[in-house]
Amino acid sequence: MEQDAETFRPAKRLKAALAPNVFAQFTALAKQHGAANLGQGFPSFGSPRFLQDAVMKAMQGDVFATTGAPESLGNQYTRPGGEPNLAETLARLYGPRFNRTLDPLKEIVTTIGAQEAIFTSLFSWTDPGDEVLLFTPCFDAVVRSASTLQVKLIGVNLRPPCDGSTASLKDWSVNMEELERSITPQTRILMFNTPSAPFGKVFRQEELEAIAEVVRRHPRILVISDEVYERCVYDNVSHFHFASLPGMFERTMTLFSVGKTFSCTGWRVGYIIAPSSLAAPLLASHTAVNFCAPTPLQKASAAAFDQAEKEGYFEWFPKMMQEKRDFLVKVLQEVGLKPLVPEGGYFIICDATIFLEAAHIDDDHVSAETPLDERPDVKVCKWMTEKVGVTAIPVSPFYLPESRHYANRLVRLAFCKDEATMSLAAERLKQWHVNHAEKTSV
Ligand SMILES: Cc1ncc(COP(=O)(O)O)c(C=O)c1O
């Protein structure tokens, strides 16, 4: 029987969510060509040993449990706001960093990864037609969430310094006048992340203070500060929590990810810290959709935070990641890929002009309407996978359509990868470089 197209048409608001996802596309392509996959941002080196121990312990008990004592019911629903051990641990850990005492019952909401935290925050605090100001390039899931919620995103681009030096992200910034000019009566939320993804800029205290100054002038604006990469900060730069600035806690939802902190992105445990007035609707939305995040994984997360402090994990982890960053930056520089050196996060953005030229990919005739598949950065990432044997992710999906041309020559490489994958990628990039030099010198 023929299906009636109108009956089986999904909700119009799902249009962006139904569009092909670059990560799935490039993961499949990498597999097909046996490429060294520096595409999707998940750590392929595994999580710390104490995490495995914690989860095994958290899952014990509960099989035919008859006592009903809380410790024997570790595999059942927990309180929607957060498993009690985790909520207590987070309040203890973040209170001093936010310069206040945090209420574990009212100011913390645990979520199914930080991605749910993004959706839940937007869902709870915007109505269709509201505007969300966003620093771009940004995490692409924000674009899908906003579109599903029929919220209008207004991008404020991170810009390189006026002197044209682009190699270090430290000097890239948001122009405060542009930010102020972008605010309209419909602006409901300002959203940004530090360290930022995919660029890896770590906002300095002075920069965050300047943003707070703008926010103070607009009492209706709330803030979503996505700080999932807070533990991935390099070169002795310090991470600073936006909500710790005077007057900002009251209007900020700060988002975090256990997956990023402990290299276990599949656990899907995230959390939001916010004042109770903002957290109560977040809790209502989260309860309506999920009821709670997985109990044993939350319990294990609490134990992991305790153990991490004892083992010095938070000192070791950024050093280990910085070594990976440095290794890849050096290779990229050697082969002429012009990396923008990140100070935080999982990724290196580089200018792939050398590859566009080798692949004869033209970037002259692209507009905001050019479909993703036909964009030069997408084409060059396909070419890299097929011809160089290394998979990167195109950068245009991280910009809003009107700014996608900035990404024409940019590709993103993840360095949160195991040594074998990193070495294979390095070897192939260098080999390509040698072959290319030989060909062009003939
Ligand atoms: C900036 C940013 N925010 C949030 C997330 C989502 O984190 P989680 O894996 O905890 O859902 C990601 C994941 O890549 C991210 O890059």
C-alpha cells in the first residue's frame, strides 16, 4: 500500500535534526577507506582505571534485592535532580570555584550528557520566536536544538586580530560592540562556551568581565555558559567560570560533561549548575522527558571525582592532552596545514589551502545557500579521507549559514586519540607531503 506523504511527514520543526549529520557521514567514510580517523571528538585512548572500578561497584547489589535499603537499589530510578552522592560531590567541588555555597538539592540538575543540558536549557527558557545570541563557530548540536525549538540563532563570530596574525587562538576575540549591536528586544539568551569548540579558545577573566558588562545592561537576558572542556586547558592557562563574576550566578546556567572530564563520552552524564529560580524549570523539563540520568553512572561519577582528586588526575589529564596537541600541531606545521593552536578542548582547526589546491577544489562560488555537500571544506575532507587516508571534519557546519564562507578552507582534526591512530595519521600526512613535493618539483 502506498503511504500517504502527508500522514507520514514528520513535524516540520524536525527539519534540521533530520538533515544528514557530518559526524556519522565521516565516520562511515573513514571506515570505508581505512583512514586514520581524527574526525569525531571522542577519546579513543579509553578512560581511567578508577572509572571502571567505580562503575563496577556502583552496579553491585540490586539483583533480587529485597531490603529496599538505598545502597541495594543502585540500578533503579534515582531523584530526577541528580543521584544524591553526585549532587553532594558537585556542590562540594564547585561551591568554592563559584565563590558560594551551592545547594545540592536546588542548584544542580544532572542530565543525559551536556547535550541534553543544552536542549533542556533552551527548551525551558525560550519560546518559539525568541532570539539566542551565540558565539560562532559553535557546537553544531546547538543549531539543531534551536531549530527544533523554533528559536532564532544570531551568530557573533570569533574574529582574528586586526594585524592579520591568526596562528594563536589567544588573540581571537568577540567584538563587544558587535555583541551589543546584535541584542534586540527578542534576545532571551546569550550562549557561549569556554574553552570553545571547535576552535579551542579559552576566554580570559577580562574578556568574560567585558561580556558580563554587556549582560548587566540587558536585565532580560539569561546566559548559558557551556564549560564542558573546563579540564582540557593547556599552556598553564586557567579556566575561569563565567558564573563566578559578580551578579552573573543569578542569571547563568553553566553546563558540564562527565564524559569530557573522564574520557567516557558514552556514559552520557552531564550536569547544570544554576540558581534555584533557573534550575526549577530545568528540572521540570528534564523530569518530563527522561525522569533521571542513569543511576549507577551518576553514582560512579561521584566516586570518580573523589578518586581523581586523590590520584592527581586533574593535573595529569591536561598535560597528557597537551602532549597530543603538540605532537599534531608539529606534524600539521611540517606538512603546511597551518594549524590554529588551541589552548583548550579536543580539536585543532587548520587552513587546508594546500589540500584544496592539490585537489583542485574551487572556493569562489559558494554562498550561504550552497548545500553542505557542495561546500569546499566538505569536499576537501572527503578528498583527504580518500587520497591521504586521514579523516577530518569540515568546519562549515559549526557556523550559521551566513558565515559559512569563513570555513571554506578550514578543517578540524581531533587530537583526543590513541597513539596508534595519531601516529598513523602523522605518517600518512607526512607521506602525502613528500609525494606532493616530488610531484610539484618535476
Ligand atoms: C561544546 C560542547 N558542548 C557540549 C557537548 C556535549 O557533551 P556530552 O557528550 O556530555 O553530551 C559537546 C560534545 O562534543 C561539545 O563539544
